[in-house]
Amino acid sequence: MVARGEMARFWSLESLHTVSSDGGAEPSALVDDNGSEEDFSYEDLCRANPRYLQPGGEQLAINELIGDGSVVCAEALWDHVTMDEQELGFKAGDVIQVLEASHKDWWWGRSADREAWFPASFVRLRVNQEELSEGSSGSPGEEQEEDTGRARHKHPESKQQMRANVVQEIMDTERVYIKHLRDICEGYIRQCRKHTAMFSVAQLATIFGNIEDIYRFQRKFLKDLEKQYNKEEPHLSEIGSCFLQHQEGFAIYSEYCNNHPGACVELAGLMQQRRYRHFFEACRLLQQMIDIALDGFLLTPVQKICKYPLQLAELLKYTAPEHSDYDNIKAAYEAMKNVACLINERKRKLESIDKIARWQVSIVGWEGQDLLERSSELIHSGELTSVTRQGKSQQRTFFLFDHQLVFCKKDLLRRDVLYYRGRADTDAVELVDLEDGRDGARGPGLRNAFRLASRTGDEVHLFCARKPEDKARWLQAFRDERRRVQEDRALGMEISENQKKLAMLNAQKAAHGKSKGYGGCPAAPPLQSLRPIHQRHITVPSSLPQQQVFALAEPKRKPSLFWHTFNKLAPFRK
């Protein structure tokens, strides 16, 4: 963080704070008659919601619970795809048990009987921790029926309190979210517009997207939530109708999330210049915002839209079927889940193209068009035996992407080096499952075989897997590939040409020992022998999560190994 004295040499806080002609502070240009009239002060919000507003507040609460022996669980806001075995991969909605939260960016947790590091910004803590079963890893939708059945047998008063807890969390986080949006619009955007020599209109549109529209929409949404909120008896609140009433309005988040990767790149470029770093810090101090950088604030809308279905799933769990709000909550959960799924799918696509670009650059002797011209996701990979028309067998490594299958050959000495050997267009072939035995002129004794036959010509690719289960996985992978292609077409899921070019440029720069902004990901770390489970959280992951959409939200620095070792060995730890 920049100290006030040092920053004053570059920017005067008073010079940023404009005053109207009557001596009062300049009013917000974003306030409208339809917005919420109840604006909470920072002090009020801190007293009511220390966990949400104060830096480190949530982390302290988690450590207290873990220290007392409680089971603390969190739900994934979105997928975490990682290539590092010291990191915990998961999908949106998965439940992770938090085992250690001594570092603010990286937490140690367990999911699906595996323990590893995961980024804290990718999860949301459930309100009613005592209701979570240890080792749970299902999604909210999968857990809903089972959890609702268990909840019905709980004491009515306990269930009412748990519903009240969830309702209160929704209201508290919504109020804090409104304050963050207002701070961005009034603290950053307004000041940037005054400095036309530093920011063009196009730059501001790229960095902030339609966040002002989101602010206006959320003010209306909060106003309606406040009307349905029962302050005296929160468990009686009927807020489901608010989500249904505004469900079409949440579509504006799609534009913001689609713009976010470009915002990351644009902001990263500006942050390389000291004058911009000091300017943004001056804006934060003037607005009296909490100690979070602008990139963190710009992530909040993406986090928020992904958090709604998790909150509603938990609220539905503690809402009795006879409750007047049950049907609305159930419908609202489904509606918000669909919105979040589309956003998570796009995020997954964007992070995939970054990995695909880096992978292609690593292949020796690549020929033809770039993978990203047609593909955006790796479906499956593994070794197969390719049988030629002459009956000759060739051991190859295959990579199945959407729309194409790529053939590679491993180097005889360096098995981590791959040579390009060709590809097949999966849009133009038909998958044929073969029974064990003879296949025409290609010889007897074929086992675990299948072929790809061209629909327009006589080209045929014949493959054999080592085991029946390997063949089954490949057949399923080809079916998944066709389903993914159809889903992408139905959803209109396309990656822009600029994003494809940026991914390839970053991959090429990284291959030459360079990087470009926040869009590029670090090279994969050298392979390490895995430590026993009980020793693994002595070392922090050696690489950042492989994310592109949320690159600015990820931890930038790794914690000192000393503190993790100390925390594990401290004799006075509770």
C-alpha cells in the first residue's frame, strides 16, 4: 500500500475532491428515484457486518472456529482448474472443508478425500456450518433433496433460526455490495472522468464495463428486498418474489463478465505506470474505501452473481414446504443457477483457451492452423495404438478437443516432449465401436478397437486401447465432445478473435521467457514428488491457479513457509 506522505507528491486528495457551488460535496450522478433510499454508512456496516467489510474479518472468524474444533465448510463459487498437484481442483458448487486459513489468499482444505491448497477468493462460507456433513463434495442442486429431508426432522425453532441466519446473510451482503458498487462509481469512475488526459472514454468503458448499470439495478433490487424483509422475525421474510421479479434484470451481468478479461488486461497495463498506481490509491483513500485494490473491487460483481444460487440453495434447505415463500425460493434458485452456470461456462472456456495456446506452443513441429481457430476446450487425452491400412501399429498420444482430434508422438528419450503428427476433424467423421476380432484387411486379433470413418470420403482411422476400460473412456469422451459442441452452438458460446490472439501472444511470449500483463499464466512448475498427505501443507503451491477471467483476483504472492510451519508446530495452539 502507498503511504499518504509518499502519495501526496503525485496526487493531492483535496484536488480530487470537488465541491459544489453551495459548498456541499458533489452529489452522486447515479442516484435515481427508483433506487434504495437507505444508504448505510461505513461505520454502521462495519458494526453490523464486521465479517464482510473489515479486511481479514472472515479469516479471523474461520480460524476461531477451526481452533475450537468446529467443522468449517465452504462452497465453490466457480470452477478451479489447476495443473498443480499441490492445489485442490473443484467445480462450482462443490463443498470444501476448510482445515487451515492462516494465510489470507490460500487456504488448506479437503474435498473428495483429498487435501491441498485452494484460493480463498473462489469460495463462499456457508452460514449454518453445523449442518454440513464432513467430506461432502456435491453441488447445491444434488444436495438439495437430501438436505431438505434431513432438515425437516430438526427442531422447528432451530430450523427457523437457521433460515433467519441465511436471510440475514443475504441482506447483509447485499447492503455491503451496494456500498462497494457506489464506491467504485463515485470513488473511481467519477475521478477518472475528470482526468481526460489520463483516461480515454474507451479505456474507462473497457475497465469498468457496465458497472454503473449494475449499480442502478442493484439499488432497485435492494429496495424491494428491504420491503420484503421482516426485521423482527427474519425467518418469516418472503424474499423469493424479489429474485423472480428482477430475474430478467440480472442479464446485465453477462455483459460485465464478458468484458472482465479485457478489463484485467487494460488495468494491468496501466498499473505498470507509477502515476496510475498512485492515482487509484488516492481515489480509494478519498472515498474511504477498505484496503482492497481496484482489481479486487471490480471482481465483486462476478463473485456476487455466482454467489446468489449458493445462498438461495441454502435458504431453500431451511424453508419448509408449507412456508409461503417456498415455491418462490425454489423458482428463484433455479433461475439464478441458470444465470451463474452460463457465466461459469464462459469462464471455463476462457481459461481453457489460455492453456490450449500454451500447449500448442510446446508441441514440436506444429503444422496448419492454430487450435484456437476451431477449439476452445480439451475433452480427453491419452495413449492409443493407431493401425494403418497396411496393418502397421503406431503408438501415439491423442488429444481430443472440441471439433478435432490431434495426434502426437513422444520423444524416445525425453518423454515430456511431443511431436505433431496430424489431426482429424471430428465434425466430419463418424465414431464406430468395433467388436474384438478381425477388421477387414488390417489383420486379425484387434482388441478394444474403434474407428473414425469420414462421412465424405474413404479416410478411416483405426485405434486400439490397451484395456476395455480405456476404450470405454474414449468412446464416452467422443460422445461428450459432440454434446459440448451442440451445447455451445445452442448457447451461442463463442470466444472473440481478440481473446484468441491475446492467448496465443501470451503463450509465445511465455515460451521465450517473457510474459504479457495479467492475461498470461506462469509456466508449469517442474514435477515434484508428492509428500504424504499430512505433510503437504508445509509448502505453498508453486504456481498460481491457471485462471484467465479472474486473474486479478488470484493471490499474487505466496506466504512464507515459516508461518505455516510455525502454525503447525506451535505448542500453545488450541
